[in-house]
Amino acid sequence: MAYLELKNVYKTYGQGEFATEVLSNINLSIEEGEFVAIVGFTGSGKTTLINLINGLLTPTKGEVLFKGKPVLGTSHERGVIFQNYSLLPWLTVGQNVFMAVKEAFPKEKRSVLQEMVKEYVDMVNLTPAIHKRPKELSGGMRQRVAVARALSMKPEMILMDEPLGALDALTRGNLQDEILNIWGKEKRTALLITNDVDEGIYMADRIIPLRPGPRATLGPEFKIDIDRPRDKTELNDNINFKKTRNAIIEYLMDIGDERKTEGHDIYELPDVAPKSFV
């Protein structure tokens, strides 16, 4: 039995003539301890897909199963790191994380919860900033808080909805490594939504493209046959990296070309030229 399973999942927004089928016939299985990445174009339905898995949305048809049971709402078992930081601006770094652990472990003593906060804040290298508020932090530091908050609840599965997309390249690379280090230590099941093929190859065991919507569906999977731990500086010389990267990009380009030619009228532009004032 798969740890996470989506069976013939469809998701439609609206009703009647205004209905739009965003996802169509989604079938996905993820094993315990596996790291899977979903890649696709902006607007293809990636966030809708992850919201079905985390329980914020329900399928129009089909079912989402976690450990063999239907997903009927949100749960601390599935921790989410969102695209935006979603931090409470009036709380400090430590207080934002404390709020999460208090919700996840309501029966624990305050002293135990405070130790958990220190552990996870330190895990993302933010101990010097534990008493600072979000407005005093850089974008990368705020995302670190979001990572610490999600992991502090000790979820059995980590869901990441393009959490690093808005960061600069250096910060993004550092956070990739931190997430991988945490995943490597605790081997929690992980699902990453991203539009960065290189990021997916560096972090995941498998990459599955999401074909663009409407009626988006999953494409063929690409297994990442590269030993862990992976070294970014060595990947460009790795034959398997080059082969996998080229195959995924070629597939995405092909379906991108299909998207341009399907269902779009072709208009002939008028023959015009700018007016000359000379």
C-alpha cells in the first residue's frame, strides 16, 4: 500500500457552463520516505494538486488516500511549506514557531514546547534572530522560519508548494541543502512542487511533469539515478544528470508547443510601420 495515493482525481471549479476542469484523471503513488517532485508550467494546477493532498480542497471526483485512509481535511500529519511565508507579523520568530508546536502538541508542558522551538529554530540557523519579528528579517530568513514552523509539528509528510521560488539564487541553494539535510536525517516522505527542473533533479528521487491545464494530468515519471548526497558542483559533469535534465526539458518543451497550437485562433497581423517624423 502506497503512503500517499491519488486515484482518478478530478478537480473542477465553477458550475454548469462556467465550470473549468483544472485537473483531470490524476493518478499518483508515493512510498514512505520517498522524495518526489512535480514540475510544470505556471498556471498548470500545481497548487490545486498540493491543496488536494493537504486537505484544503476536496476532489470533484476520485479520492486522495494517506496511509490508506481518505484525506478529509487538514492534518498535522501533513506539514505544508507554502509559496509565501504566512507568518504572523506581530509575533517573533520563536513565537511563530511556538504557535505551531502548541497547536500540534496541546498536552505537552510549556517547557518542552520551548525546547522544541529552540531545536527547530537552530536547525534552520536562526537562533540569533529568534526574538526578531518578520519585518526585521530578509526574505530568505522569513522562509527559514516557515520551514522551521512546518517541521516543528513533526509531520509524517512534508508538502512544499514552490517554497523557494521567490528567493535569490544563493539563498535558494542554501535552503535546498537545509531541507535535504533535514529530510536525510529524519527520512520523512516529501513532495516538492516546483517549476525548476534543476531543483527537482537535485532534491528528488523521482520527477513527474504536470501537463498544462485546463484538464491538466500527470505525464511520465523520470527516475533520478544519482547517488546521495548530491554535490551541485559535480552535477554538471554527471552523465545521468545531463541525460535526465535533457529528457525532462525536451518533454516540457514538446507539451509547451502543443499548448500553443491547441485551441487557439490564428490572426493575421496588419502590415503597419511606425510613423517617421524625419
